[in-house]
Amino acid sequence: MTAAKIDHLMNQCWRAEQSTELDGWLVRRAAGVTMRANSVLPAAAPSDLGKALDYVETLYQAHGITPCFQISPAAQPTDLDDQLAARGYQLKSPTLVQSAAVADVLGALPAPTVTMNISPVADAAWTDFWWRTDPHGAPSDEVVARQILDRSPALHARVLVDGEIVAIGRLALADDWSGLYCIATDPAYRRQGLAQAVIHGLLREATNRGVGHVFLSVLAGNTPALALYNRLGFTPVSRYHYRVRALPPAEESVV
């Protein structure tokens, strides 16, 4: 599994509303909702780096989006991270990507004892719970977030207590791989193993669809999550961070 393959899978699992091909780069846009869907995936080196950077900044600013790049070991050109830093881009959200065989993870997890529903659709109740429990923007951004979820095939799990959602998760499907996203638990029900139950339910359903491997991303500083995933058999396969353009004082918003 190469870093470039991981980049490709993650792009399949979290699709932006619009994507523009730019001489080897994929310039993604989704009204500024989530960094992945509003960042450049630099898969191949453009012939003129300076012109490509100028184009990206002009395009993003025209759409009201802060220029942003997703930088993994596969980013091109190989010195792009340094070039962006010199241009004033700030490093954000260093993240590790881990993967495992689905069978190994299922073998490390206890069978869930909670009521769970799994659906290919993220309906309004599921999305409302996710956005309320683990928000990634303003309430008005939820509509765009739901559209991002709808653009790629996935399984959506929910744990119910007395008919109310208390935990959720999403397993995006790409090729013969799957990616875990949106694992969220109601604060009143945390530390009860619900996140593990959600992962078990999703991966068990994935085996019925012939999916053999799963990946996930976790912030590099999230020690408890890393410890859990290590116990479940996940191992590092890649990493990435974002480079976000810092606006000069004349361009900063007063809002």
C-alpha cells in the first residue's frame, strides 16, 4: 500500500462537490466545508509550479475558500511542502493513516450487545447527530456535509437506546477497501464501548460485501485513539497534514 494509493482511496471516500484538474493536481471545492473537500490533492508535479500556485489561490479566493493543500509523502513536487511554507502557508492537523485486515479487527473486538441499524444512506437523523456531536463547521454547513457523504458509497451505522441515536459511524467503500469515518458517541454514553460496537457492526457487514481491508485517519496527537487502534491491529501506512494559506492583515476578515 503506497501513500499515493491511500491518497486516491481517501479522495474516493470523501468527494468534493467540484474538482478541477490542474496539470497533475486535483483542486477540490465544497463551499469550504471540511478541509479534505476544500484542498488540493497534488498527485503529480505541474510543469510550472509558480503559475499553478497562483491559479489555485485565485480560484479558491474567487469561491470564498482559503487556499489549502493536503500534503502526504506522495505530494508532488517533492519539495511542495517547503515551497508552501516559504509562501506563508501554515501547517495544520498532522494526521496518521493506519490500515488493517478486516478479519483481524473483527477478531480483536467483542461482539456488540447493543441494538444497531446499518444503512447505505445517511439520513437527516444520522447527519444531524453527527453534526451536533462532532461539528466541523456552522449549523448551516450541515447540508453541504450531507452532500459530501452522499457522493460515495458507504455503510452508516447507528446505535439506538430507547429509539434515540447514541452512537454512529460511517464505513466508506472504495474498490476492495473501506475507510472508517464519522465515529461519534453521545457524551452521556461515552466509555461504554459503543465506538467499538459501531466498528464491529460496520466491518461485519463489510465482509458480506467482500471487503478485506480497512483504513482510518487519526490526528497524530490523539494518544487514546491511537492506543485503541493499535490494540485492534491497525498499523501505520501513511501520514498527511494540511498547508493553509495565512491571510495577510489586509485580507483578514473582521467577522
